[in-house]
Amino acid sequence: MNESHPQDRPIVFVVVSPNFVDDWEKLHYALNVLSQQDQSMRIATEPTERNVIISGMGESHLEIICDRLLCEFKISIDVGKPKVIYRETIRKHSEAEAKYIRQVGGRGQYAHIKLGLEPGQPESGYQFIDKSPENAVPRQFVESIDSAIQEAMKTGVLAGNEIVDVRAVLCDGSYHVEDSNEMAFKIAACMAFQEAARKANPVILEPLMSMDVFTTEDYAGSIMGDLGSRRGRIERMDSRGDSVVIHAVVPLKELLGYASHLRAITQGRGWSSMQFASYEPLSNGESGADEVGVTANKPKSPKPKSGCAAAKPDELSE
């Protein structure tokens, strides 16, 4: 059984780019240094567009990273608006069977698997279990199946978001002594996973933050009303002399830019702290996109002759 557990999953990201072309290599060096110091940040580059995607554990976390790039490394950067990272998961058991059969010149390709998916507990991560009959699928191809499923999970089936908390079970399969290879099994696994995930009642997950808002009693009512309009759940309110602390759980999407908004509605007499609470399914009417309509992990178009893109409908017959 292969198993992976989530650790510090980033929940928000920004796109940054150097204001001067000559700073591109300098930016990469600085981000490499910062990522070694901070294991919770993630970096993805877009070299053709001269952009870097920095992911972190909150809006303030990203602000600190960008401030360090400017102050410590003297790199002038353009910083985009922070965007929320959504996830996907499944809500019921499902099964799918896939065959990849293809003839290339005088050599064929063959792979066949039966795959089951089961929803895991929140934060349980990914699990892969081989329950196929002995000798149904050679060991090296089982490893290829596992690898392909993990790769397919990165782009999901609903809106391009990573799928999390899933248990994948290889139930059965078959191979051909001459025509089977690792790539054929990777393609078949990708096909089976996507079909099974679509049948498993998938849902988009959004990050929720546990937050404390500190203010005076005069502003408590307006703050709770404001948090309610942001889909927040007020848990309780504690009094501390002339001040109050409002405890709430609020979707991260609704809190981007909240610090400055709070100062404005309290005339500077309010401040807040927050930390990640959990992922929960999006409520009805929510789309799973940030304020500009872009999901965090929008999938790139598949390259020709790679992965599932290599399989044409007429080549997937039994």
C-alpha cells in the first residue's frame, strides 16, 4: 500500500514578475533561498511568460515573502492579486474499467485495468492499494498505475483543482507479454481514474479560516453583520473590559483584503487574526473561482501523443 498525507497545503497564491528583465535569475535565486527557509511556501514558474506563482498559507504569509524579496534581496517585483486555491474530492465509492489498445507499425500497445475509488477522511491524503489477483498486472506496471493516478489527481475533473483525500484500489487488470509497457498502463490508469472520479459525486472544496476579531463594543454588531454577509459562521463573542473578541469561521475567499476593510469600518479600532481551519464543500451558488473567475489550478491543455491525449476513441475498443 502506498500512502501520502498532506502537510502544509498552500491555500492562496499570487503571481509575481520582476519589473526588470535582468532580475529574472536573481528572483529565482531569492525564491530558492526563501523556500529552503520556509517549507510551507510553494513556487511554480512560467518561464515563457516571465511569471512566478508563489503559494502560501495566507494573505499575510504572501505579503511577508514579497516584502522580503524587496527589502532583503532588493528585487522590484509586480505582484498580482491574491487568489484562493480550491481543491476537489469525491463523496461516494465508484469503479471504472479502462483498456488502452493501439497499433503502431508492427508493434502494439496494450493495457487493461479495473479501478475502484473510495472517499477518504478529511486530510487523510492519497492511498493506493493493489488488490488485483496475483500475476494479473506485473509489479512495474502497478507502479506506473499508481504514478499516473497521482498525476491525474493534480488537475481534477470539475474545475482543474487538485483532487485530495482519495483511496484508489487496483481491483484487476490484464497485460500482453509483448505489447504491454509502462506508458500504456499510465494512459489506461488515467482514463480509469477520470471516469471513476466523475462517477463518484465529485465536489469542489474551499478553505475556511478560523478568525478572531478584536474591537470595541460599539462596532461588534456591524462586524458580525459584515461577517455574516461574507458567509461567516459566528461561533461566540467574549467580552474583555470595554473590548470584545468575535470568534468566527469564514471562507478565505471572503477575507481577501479584509484587514484594510476592518480598519475602515471600525475607524481603526479593530484588528483580526486568522488561521486555516478546514476545507469544506462549496455552498450552493458558489462557483469555485476567485473574484476574477480564475481557479487556482486551471489545467493546461494536454500535449499531443502524451498521457490520455494519446488515446483516440477508436483506439480504446475492446
